[in-house]
Amino acid sequence: MNRLLIFGLGYSGRAVAEAAAGFAVMATTRGAPGPGMVAFEDAGSAIATATHILITAAPGPDGDPVLARYADEIEASETARWIGYLSSTVVYGNRDGGWVDEDTRPMPTQARGRVRLEAERAWGRCGMGRAVDIFRLAGIYGPGRSAFDDLRSGTARRTIKPGHAFGRIHRDDIGRAVAAAMRSGVGPGLRVFNLADDEPSESAAVVEEAARIMGVRPPPAVAFADMEAGMSPMARSFWAENRKVASAKTQAALGLRWLYPNFRAGLAAIWREETGQGPA
């Protein structure tokens, strides 16, 4: 039996669990364990029987928390044959609006990008002799986590910065891509996948489309230069870099096409699901 252990059952982890048909799924929690869950500090027995291990937890100031606690157990596992790590496109750094793809050399320009890249490399070393897949995710969105929620809460901003495009990936496409990689049955070695839609777009366009679908007035347009001073450090870090992330090689390698290749398709599907008109 294929046994998948997910370190961190958050938004993306749940998407993978839902897509992992044919796998017995176990996940770690920092809270009280429930069905299908194991306390993070007690995950040794789950590691010992897992055939596939997925890490969704982000690295902290002290590095990757899973490696810090379980590197030896994972390296010693006699059953694990696949390791997946959910990383971020931040490792590519600023490209002044240029394109990057899966073969582009990472050149992080921020501390969080450098920490991510080090975690990728550390997992490659830990997984030596096994299949190791690195998934570099663009901005994650989906039901309960989209521009609709920002508009409802009154926190949506229509920030104008011409030529500054963001890539995105729908929750369901994350699940499908990781599940496809797990099922591919490749031998030992490292692969890199970009999980980013086919149409990097300006942030304001997404807010405008969400407002159109909802039938509400979009927030007033504000120039980025007028917004920057009041942004959080994290928000400024997102706007400080500009790159377009291609994923055609990923889709070809995994034998799939994105269900939601652009934000318009993704928002329309989220609206259908959230308004009870059918699944996304």
C-alpha cells in the first residue's frame, strides 16, 4: 500500500490529501491529534511506514523544522521512496519582469528566498537515493482564500503598478500536480516543478474581476508609490520583485494541464463553489 505522510495539513496539504486517491494518508499536527493525524513530536512511527513524504511547512529562522527534528529518521527509512517539498517561486528572485522556467538558476534576492533555497538543497541531500520533487509555488488561492474574501472583509486594495505581474496557482491544481508526481513512479533523483498558472497578471486586474463577478464596486485605484509607505514588510517584499514564472515543462512532465490556467477561470470556479452552483 502507498502511504503518504504530510508534514503540515494546511491549505495546500489538504488539497494534496484530497487528490491522493489510492494513498493511505497520515498528517502531522501541532495540536491535539485526531483521526488520520499524528502529533508532530510523535511522527517517528509514521515515518517508519510511509512510502511517500510531503513537506508543506515553511522554514523558520532556524531552518526547516522537519529536517531539524526528523532528518535522521527520514534518511534511515527503509520504506520511503519519494519526498516532496512545497517551496516558493521566491527562490528565482527579481527578474525585472522577465520569464523564468524550471531550468532557470535560482537567484534569490531576499532573505526569505535564500532560506527557501537552502531548504530545497537540504531536502535534496536528505533524500539522496530517492525520488525528490521540489514544487515551487506561485501565489496560492482558492475557496476561502481569494479576492472575494478580501472584498467581503473590506481589505481589498486595487494597487496600480503597471507592468508588475504576479503568478498564481489554484488550490486544486496544487493537489493534482503533487498527486501526479507521486504516481509517476520515477527512480532516484531530483526534479523541479513550477506550480504557476499560464497568465501572470497585475494584482489590480484580479480585484477588478472579482468585484465584477460579485456585482460590487471595486475599491478605488491607488498608485503603488502612494501605498508603499503603509505596507507591511512582507507586502513590500512581494512587490519588490517582478518575474513571470512559466510552467509548461511541469505540465508536460506530469501529463496534465491546469484546470485554472488564469485567474479568470479560477475566480469563476471559486464563485460557483462558494455560491452553491457546483464544485470548483
